[in-house]
Amino acid sequence: QVQLVESGGGLVQPGGSLRLSCAASTSLFAIYAMGWYRQAPGKQRELVAAIGSRGVTNYADSVKGRFTISRDNAKNTVYLQMNSLMPEDTAVYYCNGWGAVQWSWGQGTQVTVSS
């Protein structure tokens, strides 16, 4: 079973930035499309950004122009650079496969945007 370990969350003021990382325990990481998801209190988990095996990206409208997803296949890691953060970005952020392949969810990383 692939394990996913997210890190990089924290408390940040509105307008600030954070960079999230997610390490996946699979040597086949490069062939999988990966996504970043988030779940705010009382809301369903939603896709924030995704990146295909060849680097094609996709973003939720709410984060376009502010968030950037990237991957380093040599490190089996996917990143989410988050800029111009807003209070509504507050949530637990998770990574997982995007599309047909998904694994058990990791513990996520908490992002709190507040002054």
C-alpha cells in the first residue's frame, strides 16, 4: 500500500505564502497523476490542483493564479506553492492520486490563514 506523507502547513497571515510537500512511497510515482485536495470544517473534500504524469496541470477556479502544483519524480514528491493566501483557504490539505488511481488518505497538513 502506498503511503502519502504531507507536510509544510501552518499558520499564515492573509496574503502570505506556504509550500506544501507530499512524499509518496512508490517507485512508480512518475507514472501517476497526482492531486492536492483540501477539506475545510463542515465541507466536503475538494480537488485544489492536479498534475499529470507529463506535467500538465489543472486548478480549481478558486486558486487559479495563486497556487502552483509541481512534482519531482526523482524524489517521489509533489508540491503545492500557495501564494496570496486568503482565510477561505483554511483547511486540511491532502495529496493523493488524481483520476483512476487513489490510495488511502494520509494525515494531511493543516493550513490556517488568519490575522
